[in-house]
Amino acid sequence: MAGGISLKRSIASSTAIDSQLSLKLEAAAVSLGCRPDNQVKPQTSRDLMKLQHGMIYSVLFLLFGAEGVAQAQEVQTERRSATVTTGSRTVIYQSSFVDPDCSTAAIPRLKILDAGKHGKVQVIQEKVFPNFERSNPRFKCNSRKVDGASVYYTPSTKFTGSDKIKLRESSESEASVWEMTFRIAVVD
């Protein structure tokens, strides 16, 4: 049909989805009462694009839930190190997401994936000082506390040596996801 697009053709034509997932999407759409030959007539090419993306994300959400869609983001990995004194609670990481006017853009979400073997790890949502480079438009925010999160590490009593912990960080929207591995040196 001229000017229309079938559900089947819109799903199959997406270059971002492989053919196996395309079949799953089509099956899910059919199970929701949409027939592959149903015609939807967008008014403009922008409407067409919105329709295609809306259908794809709706079906992905139904198939995998919100967490499954977010997991599709590329996970960036980082390695960090920290030195702490035995017997003391120490901040080893702080995070914040701020807009250029220093207002809160999002609250960091930090999850402990591996708490290590020789200490205690705590994630606390609290006010923190950002740490932007001078070239960043948010550099002026470094002088004021903003909503954020801190990671505290407390080594086991009388322990000295090394420990390793792993965290996952994302924003509320999960636009970016990081996995960080910390090598912690515990000294007297």
C-alpha cells in the first residue's frame, strides 16, 4: 500500500535489530493483537521514524522489561586504586551528575558487584563536591556540594595488604553504565 507501512516490514527493516530478534518482536507483536499485515499510515517521515522506534522499544520493553533494555547499553570498564589506613573508614569514590548550572541532572546509582574479602563497602547517597577539569563548563560547580553518592571502604580489624572490590555505576536514565574495579592497598 502506498504511503503505509506494515508492522512486519517496519520491524524487519530496522538495521539495529538482528533477524532472530526481529522474529521475536514480530511474534510478540502478534501476541499483543497486532497482525503483521496491519497497515499504519504515518503522516510524515518523522512520524514514520517515531512509529518505528516506538514499536521497537515498546516490544523490547514487553519482552525484556526495563532492566533488559537498559542492559543493552555498552558497559564501560575502569580500573582504579586507593590507599586506606587500617581500621579507618575512607571515601574511595564519589560521583555526581550535574547540569552546567550546577543543578542535579541525575542521582548516581551505584551497586556493589563484589565487596572484596577483607573489608566492608558502603554506598551512601549524600552531598559531594564534583571534580571537573578546568576546561569543563561545570568546573565552577567544584566549589559547591551537590547531590551525589560516596563509596566508603573500611578494612577488617588489623588487616593490612590488598583487597579488590567491583562496582557498577549508572545514571537514573542508564544512558551510560560503568563497571569499576578498585585495587585497595590497606596500610598501617
